[in-house]
Amino acid sequence: MRTAIIGGLLAALALLAGCSALRLGYNQGPDLAYWWLDRYVDFDEQQEPRAREAIAAWFAWHRRTQLPDYAALLEKAQGEILDPATPAQMCRWMDELTLRLDRAFEQALPPLAETVRTMSPQQLAHLEEKYAKNNKEYRHDFLQPDAQERRRAQVKRVSDRAELLYGRLNDAQRERIAQLTADSPFDPEGWYVERQRRQQDTLQTLRRLLAEHSGPAETQAALRRLYEQMLRSPRPEYRDYQQRLLQFNCAFAADVHDLATPLQRLHARKRLRGWEDDVRALAAQGR
């Protein structure tokens, strides 16, 4: 759940998660991130070189300072992956990941604010059109009219994520995951309403910043508020839902881990070690 503009500088990492070509893909990260952002902003000739320079600088910082930290985190995970898991443990891992997302956002914030300050009304209209296209794709993927089809799609998404780490699941594990998924408080229709509200919040904020010719500090503060609201909705009813879903997902992740056989956990440790090796190699390339 990321706002479109904020997510741009992180898009390459999200696209490459678990990819066997991680080293090659990360090295192409600046181009991938620019391409992703351009789909939302539609950079003009003056913005393009500045955006490319800012993205390159962000990746240089990320390679130098964050990849060693990621490698250490992956090494730590290998030490825990063979043992049973608890919901509290899984929530701590989620906190670790959120902390690193916070760092990445703060590093991206100054150049992001400068880009926002140069946006035109036409670019805001382009962003609104992109939101509409994304919403159409979301409805296709998450709001299937047939309830059974919707459940099957959700179970497949969860199973695919589990297999990314543990390897192929057996029929009993898939059945159990389907049962757990049926108990999830995840509400795709509620999330659809919330994402539309966030999109409107973003558009209204950007329009206000441009109309008032806001300076760098005010623009950064406004974007930081949007980011914080992404993590913790300003709407109490949805904020309560976020917390319920978080707690469920922590327990869900622990249950899925405990379903894994000893062989699957060994597979997971090997996968984590491979990612660690890739990340360390990428970090070394930046020295």
C-alpha cells in the first residue's frame, strides 16, 4: 500500500523481490524506477534529467548504506527460519521492514518534493488518469463478481508468496492456507474505497501545494504526512481495520511457517542465503 509518487523510487526493489536475476535487475534499478515514475508523472524535458540524477543518487545511497543492512537482516532470518514461529515474532519482522521503508522514503523525500514543485496541471491530470487505470486493474484482480473466483484468486496469491520462500506446497498445505485465508479480515472492497480516498487526498494536496507555490520545507512536510497516512489511515474506522488485519497477518504468517516441513524450511534457508549473497555482491560493486 504505497502512494504512487512515493513508491516510484522503490518500485525496482518491489519488482525484483525474490527474482533469480536480482543482481542484474538491481543494476537496472535506476532505469526501472524512472520508467515506473514516468508512467505517473509524465516528465517533461526539463524534469527528466533532474529525475534521472535524483534516482541515480538514491540508488547510490541505497547500495552503499542499505544493502549491507539488508544482508545482515537476511543473515538473521536464516538463523530463525528452521525454528517454529510466533505471531509476535512475525510482527517484529514487519516492524523491521517498515523501518527500512521509512529510511528509504526519507532519503527520497527532498528530490521528490522538488519534482512535485515543478509539476504542471497537465501532469496532475495525467496522474489522475493513471490512478483510474490502476483502479480498473485492482477491480479485475481483487473484486471479481463471482465470490468463489475471488476466493481462489486470494488463495493463489498467498500460496504463490509462500512458495517463493518455501518451495512447492503439498495439497494439505494448500488446503490449510485456503482455510486460513477464508478467516482473514481482509476486505478488498473496503481497501478499494480507502485507496480512492488516498488518491484524492494526494491529488488535493498536490493541487494545494502548486496553487500556493509552496516552498521545499512545506512540500516535504505535506508529502511526509501523506506517507504517514499511508501507514496509518487518518480515518478511525479504517485505522482500526488496519490494526486488525496486521495482527491477523502476523498470526497467519506464523501459521504458514509452521506448516512448512523440515525440508521446506531448509529450502527457505537456502533461498535466504542466496538473496544474502546477491545483496552482498551488489553492495560490494558500489565500493
